[in-house]
Amino acid sequence: MLSEKLLKWIDSRHVDPDAISRYQRVIRSSPTASLCLDNFLQDHWARRIAEYVMNEAQYRRVFGLYHGERPIDSQAFFAAEEDNRMFTYEEAEVVAHEFRMSHNWLSFLRMTALFDAGDFSRFF
């Protein structure tokens, strides 16, 4: 059973027992199974998280190679043989100073803490 705290975040369509059973079947069908859930968060939480991600977080580019140290800087990444370049992505590094106490950032922190707790992993 999901906690009341978690139920406040997840759209009601996704906590229906039939939906949870479908998700569990997909996840358990293969060690590499993936599942994409549209509109998983309730709308007001989704809007806050989206605002934080798009307009308040500041990002840094991360690079990595198949062989060698990780992460590396962009010069080392582009100097490496192309077939040794493993990944590049942007990682949220800091929150812009003017947003340090915004409802959006605090919502993001609360969501990540809640979803890191054991209750969320039991969802699947």
C-alpha cells in the first residue's frame, strides 16, 4: 500500500490497483524492461517541477568515455576517439540564487526525497 504522502503526489489514474498490476507485470517481464508513465504527477506538482527544471536550475555539461576517468572535461571528451565517447548530458548543479527558497525548488527537493524513500520502490 502506498503512503498518504506519496498519494498526494501521484495522479489518481496511476494508483488504481489494476494500473499498478499492469505496471508490475511490465517491470517484471524482463530485466531490461522500461516503463513510461504519462502524467504521473498530479498537475500542480508537475507544473512546479517543470518550472524549476526549465527556469530555476542551473546546469553543467558532464562528459564521459568508455575507457578512462569519469567525468572528464569537454576538451578531453572531444580529443578522444569518437568510438570511445560514451555519454554527455546536462546535470543540475545549483539553483539560481534568486530561486533558493522558491516553492518550485522546495517541491523538487521534497519529491526527490519522497521518491528516494522505500515506499516508492514498493510501487513497482
